[in-house]
Amino acid sequence: MIYKTTGVCSKEISFDVENGSLKSINFTNGCDGNLKGICNLVENMNIDDVIEKLKGIDCKGRGTSCPDQLARALEEYKMSK
């Protein structure tokens, strides 16, 4: 799935879900090192666990963040299934 982000430096997030687990996560633009770290930490995790951990994280008062956008993308993915 490709998710177009809003309110953050990253422009989009691409990922796959296999058997309820997050796979192949990639952020386009954004803070490269931090986003690679997040991807490594959440890869192979259950998507519900990822949503629980990342939803609501704020970056500089924007009301969202790249981790929060990933949680929103996963929620959208779940609603489409």
C-alpha cells in the first residue's frame, strides 16, 4: 500500500502487510536515520501493536508525526480490508 502523508516532512509511506504483520516499510523524504530506525523497530510487528505504539505521537506541535502517519496508514489499511 502507498499512503500519502499530511502535515509531516515525509511525502508518502509504502508498506506491505502479511498475515497481520508489517513488512517492507519505506518512507519517502523525512528524517532518514530516524525513519530507518522506526522501520527496523516495527518491521514484522503485528499492525495492531504498531498502531497502539505510534498513534498520537506529535512532532513540533503539528498534531501528527511520521510515526503517527504510519499508524494512520495502517488504520486506513485495516478499514479497506
